[in-house]
Amino acid sequence: MARPLTSCKKSEAHFMTNKFICLLTVLSAMGAMALFAEEGTPKAAPGSLMLEKKTYPLKHALAYETTIDDEDAIAVVLSGQAVTSEKLKEAREAEKDGGDGDFSRPFLKLVFTKTGELKFWSAGAGGTSLGRHTGEATGELKVQGGRVSGKASQPLETEGMFPSGFDARFDVPLLKTGEALPASTARKGGPAANVKPTVTGVFRGNGKEAKLAYVSARWVEPFSGKPGIELVFTEKDHSKEKPGMGAAFGRFGSALIISLHDDGQIYGCQVVHSAHQKQGFSSIGRLEATEFTYEDGKVEGELTTSGQVDTFGETWEVQLKFVAPLGEIPKEFQVAEPKKPETQATPAAGASDDDEAEEPAKSDAKPAVAGLNAKDLALTKDASGVEYKALVEQLVFKSKSNVKSVCAELAASLKAQGWKNDGPDMVNPQSS
């Protein structure tokens, strides 16, 4: 009788052991699934900007205390590229002087009061800038434990000159006044990295795809006081010669020639596609460099038009990722440091006016004036939908009055501010 009892106990113990192992297996599997969910699932972008029929994903977010119009505020910036410490410093200085600050495009800037109310927003993408816009935007912000969290959105507005809308959510650390982002530690100088130039992605012209297989990067003349880089993408190998001119004339098949600064800001774009009738045209403001970096002897990033673009009746689309070696900037292409103004010698003690041989020549230069702010310009009393397009320095607004009445009101208001006519008045019965 003892044997069946012993056998029963062994079977029971064996069953309990298997059950325990099975439970551990299930728990381990659940843990692995949770870990995969945390690490393997890509995080959604914190925001998106809709501007002129294009949608721009905004992958990075930054919040900082600032002063705008002599009032304390909190700014939240969502952007395609991470904001650098240098860009943040420039923006804060501009805001203190009454400006709006600028960031690498595309970007969306939300300005909140200290109590968390959305005051206004501005944005930039492609060749369009919207400054200090309100519209139908709504938003909220909370500050807790050194972080800010909140959301803001605006449905797509189609009535204005620049159709726009956005959707944003954020939960990021708050940079207090006086605090700054860590300075970039990336090594800008040194020799070119030992990396293979590669390019992948899409380059279409009039619906036909071109296979860009080669990329190179080189330093060129500075532009607008900043270092210049030329990126050349071609179908055929151009590594044995300076490719810029040859690529522009289709010598290496379809090509893209991009001029940009080392912070990723594009200032030149030449499009050469075999499917285009007008080959080699220039188009800026439609192409963005996202996640662009120049460090450790190489440049890499992504170029995108965020969809199809129509230029002079030719359609084209770019979505490229690339990396290319680029060494230290040569001396001949370095930006010259601004010359320090010469200080006038102070006359020695006891010297009289008779000691001077001649009067110093009078300068024809006009005294410097403080920078103008678009927000200070006079507008009509019923002005609405005010938008400032920074790239072309145009101020756009709506008025219910006719053109002639608006011009008359503006002329009177601007005259009161001290403005004067320069040439004949262009408002006449034909133009109004």
C-alpha cells in the first residue's frame, strides 16, 4: 500500500514542478513582450505641422523660459531637427529685443503665459514663415517637477493666404531663465572620416524615378556670413572630378546639387532630372534637411520635399538619406572674422583745439537705427489674420474695406509714425 502512496506523492510533486516552470515561462514571455513594446515600438512624433498643402512631422521638442514683449513666457518648440544650444541662444536674444526667434525648418513654436494659456504661435517650413499667429488655435500647458506637459492644436485653416494647421503634444524638461542646453561636443575639425559615401531613397521627376547612387560633399565659398557645403547626388560616378558644373548639365545623369550651411539650412537647390523638359532649374524653399549633422569628419542626414512639388510645370519629389565624408574646412573657405571698429585716439591732457592740424573728415554714413519690428507697423483698425512672411519680409492681413480706403488709412497711420513717401503713389483708379 505504501508504493501507490509514494508514487502518488511523486506524481503530485512532478505536476507542481511542471506547473511552476510553466508559470515562470509565461511570466518571462510576458516580460519579454513588455520589453519589446518599450524598446521595439517606434515612438510617434510629438507633433505635425500642415502648411501650404504639406504635412511636416516634428520629431523633437524643447521648452524654455523667455521674455517676449517685456512679459515672462514659456516657449515650446517642436522641430524636425534637434535645437542646438547656439540656436536657442540666438532665439532668446531675438525675443528679448522684440523679435520672434528662428529655428531650423520645419518648426512650430508655441508661446504660453506663465499660467499655461496659449498666447500665440509661429512656424516655418519650406519658403514660408508665419509669425505671431493666433487663429483658432487652442492649447494648454502645465508646469510640474521641472517639466512642462500639454497640448495644442489648430484645425487646418484654408481661408488665409497660407493654409495652415498643427497638432502637438509634449512632455519635456523646462529650461529655466539662465539655463542653457549643453554645448555641442561634436568634433567639427579633423580629417575626413573613413566612411563610404552612400545614398538611398527616392528622386522622382514627372512621376519617373531616377536612381541616385553616388553622393559627395565639399566645402564652397561662404554664403551670408556662414560656411557653405555643396552636396552632389548623381546617377553616375562623379568621384574623379569636381562634379558641380558637370552634374548641372546632366553629365552624370539625373542629379541634385544642394548648397547648405553646416547647420543644415539649405540656401540653394538645383534639380536635374532626365524626365524634365526644363532640366537644371533652381528651386529653394521646397526642400528640407532633417536630422542633418556635420561631425567627426562626415555629413549625414535626410533630404525631403514632404511630397510632390510643382516647379515651372515640372513635378519632382525627394526623400533621400545619405552619408558622405567631409574633412575640416579649408582656410580659403573659412568665414572671415568681422573687423573691430577702430577707436579714435583721445587727445592728450592739456591739448587745445589749436594743436589739431585739420578737422577730421565728415562721414557721409547715416547713423545706425534700431532694427524695425513688423509688429510695430501700423495696420488698419479692422485688420485680422495678420501674418508675417519673414523670408520675403511681407506683412499680410485682411480688411473688409476696399483697397483705396485701406491704402489711405495705412498712409495716414504710417505718416504719423514718421514714414515718408519714396516716389509716386502707386494707388490709382486702375490699380485700386
